[in-house]
Amino acid sequence: MKAVAHLVDQGSFEPVADDLSTADPLGFPGYLDAMSRTRERSESDESVVAGPARIGGIEVELAAFDFSFFGGSVGEVAGERVARSLERATERRVPFVARLTTGGSRMQEGMRSLVQMARVASARIAFEAAAQPFVAVLADPATGGPLASIGSLADVTIAEAGARIGFAGPRLVESFTGRRLAGSHSAETALGAGLVDAVVPPIEIGRTVAHVLGVLAPDNPQRADRPTPASAERPSGWDVVQIARAKDRPTGPELLSESLDSHVVIQGDRAGREDPAVAVALGRLRGSRLLMMALDRLTAPGPAAYRKARRAVDIARRLRLPIVTLIDTPGANPSEASENAGISSEIALLIEAMLRAEVPVLGVITGEGGSGGALAFAVGDRLVAYAGSAFSVIAPESAAEILWRDSARAREAANVLKLGAFELERLGIADEVASEPLSSDSLASTVAYHLHSLTSNRGPGADLVAARLERWRASAE
């Protein structure tokens, strides 16, 4: 197919032949005759063809939409082919890739067309048993029911530059609103709204998908030695705060990008926002896969950041990836807009998602942990604190204001709150203190060692969650 020329390795796509054909469920006037004419002039026999392929040398199962066939619309046959393709990927335990170029559900098949949304979603849920990645490619156009089902259920979503993307097609939107489109229905606006993870030129699609699949290839772990223990020197609480806030201390996003051997950025909360206060990536570190989330101390996370983090936890659950969080934030965004958007509930939901995750969870305090906004990223199986890091119920300045109505007493507040790494260890909050200086190399060694320890002793997911719940219940006693 010409449509997948830039996606798959040359000659590798082998569409599976089947005996599926539409039953014309509505007896729609002229539909079967139109189908026959379309088949004669199209290179496909339906709007979806599917079968094994290779992308960057990696075996995958591919379902590709063909816009030249009834506008890539989905009827019973197309829906069944997508579902069977997912089932083959599950059986073969290979990644699933879907390339969408579709006008939506097929009008000539009515509700029998629309229910394909549920059919393919059911097959996608079953595909989780394979613990393999699902990558969606949104080409031009990607609209309607297919976008609102299989096209929006991927682990990683890549849009072709310039593609028209939207649930309702542009003509319907303009008819409904009475005005021309502005600020929606493009790959670029979808990226800005946190609805896709990347936008790339069509010619780069194959290379981009191959990179994603390479990052998520099976583990090949390297040796992970125990890092050098932290020195016995214990700075005061206020001194620790100054170390954690130092301008030359690496930020979370910097550590993420520099410590991982390779990675794929995950963007957006899939609810209309991309909040850069937390960076998320699927990555490889010392030969093993993981999902890393890194808070950026230069900006306070709002509701969208916590939604993005919950989305990341769900990806890690599906792909059986350990989660690593890098904690360095002044705390959640306390603005009026943040409050009205539900910051409290989003923090609570992330805490719950982290506690429920049936994969190992490692937290690393790399800078300053501020209040519940930071704690939501720390509730895992193990918490490591760098010697120059701090974690407090609230920032020292705010504590001083609350305790004495005098923010100038922040130094005093920092010292009495016992917020340094060694104090966190003494209080039973942190499990270990990591040695300074903080760098991408030291972080990689710290994460590799502790993940190896967590994963080598890992039991069933339910046991892991039970132990984590008991850990955090006991931490409050």
C-alpha cells in the first residue's frame, strides 16, 4: 500500500486475506453496487487492511486505513479486521501499530457501523495481556468514531504534520457552530492541547515509530552496582533548602533526558492540556525499560500535570514497566484557576493511582519536595533522597507565615521542620540517602541499582500493591 510506504520496512507488510464482506445491514440503496465499483478502482478491498509487518526491523502487527476506499470509513468488515489484528498481536506478543486516515463511521451501515467503536475497544483491552506497546499514527484526516475509539487508546500517539484531526469533521463543526474553524482540527493544535505525543513530517513517520519500538524492546539489563553511600555530614535544614534550590542544581527534566540511554517523550493529559511542570518519558536505562516522571522546580504543577501523571501510570501498568519519579517542586499550583480546575482531587487521584499500580515504583528526591503536590509522586515501594534534598509539609517561608505570621523566620522554620534527607530517613519516610553531588550519571546508577533490587524481588502485582499499601499505612503510625 502506498499509504504505509513511509511507515513500514520495504516489502514487509503482508495483509492477511479473509472472507469478510458486508452484509449491507440497512439494505442501503445502491450501497453494494458502490462497493463493487470502489473495489475495482482501489488497491484495497476494504477501508482497513491488516497483517504482519516490520518497522525498523521490529516485527509488528499493522492495521492500516485506506482513505481511497469510502473515505477510510469503518463498517462491520473494517471493525472486525482491526479487532482481529489486535488479537493476532496478542497471540504473537508483538507491538500493534494502527495508521488512521478516516472520515469516521460508515453512514451506509448505520448503527452496525457505530458499534465498531466498542468492538475495537474490547479487543484493545484484551491486547493488554500481551504487555506490548500500541502506537497510533494519525494521518490526514483522522476523524469520527475511529478516532474516538482505537485512535485514542494508544500508549504513544504520533500525528503526521498538517493532518486534520477531530471527532467531528470540519464541515459538521462549521454547520453546528455557524462559523469557520479557528484553533482546532489540526495535528499542531492537537499537540498544543495535549492530545498527541508528537507531530512529525510524513516522511519521518517510519523512523519515529521505529524509535518508539526500539525504546520499548525487551529488556537487556546490565550490571547494577550499589552506589557510593552518602557521607555522614548532615547540613542544617536551611542549608539543605539552599542546596536544593541552587540555580546550578540539575532540574528534573534535565536529569530525565540526560540519564536515560534513549527515551520517548509522553505529552498531554488527553483532556485539553499539556503542563510542562512534569516531564514524562518511556525510556531505557542500563538496558532496561522504565517510565520516568520528573517534576520541574521552575514551575508548579497544575491539575493537567497530575492528569498526565495518571495517564503515565496507566501506560506503565499496561506495559508492565517500573515507574521512577524525580521529585523537585515547590508544590502544586495554588492559583485560583488551579483550584477551580480541581487541583485537590487530581492530587488525591494520583496518590491512589500510584498506590494501586501493579508495577514497581521508585521515588527519588532530587531537590525540594513541597507539600502534598510532591508527595503524590513519592508514594511508591522505595523512596531515595539525595543528601542535598529536602521534603517538607510546606515550604519554610509558608510554614513561618502560618506558625508565626512572619515569613522572614523561614530559616528557623526549616530547621525545626527536620526536612533534610537524613531526617527523612530517621523519620521512616525515606529508605536511603544518596550521595552528592547530584548528576545524571549518579542518578542513573542510583535508579539502576534500586530498580534491579525492586524487580528482582518482585512478586505478583497484587502482592506488590498489598505491600505498598501496608508500607504507607504503617508510615503514618
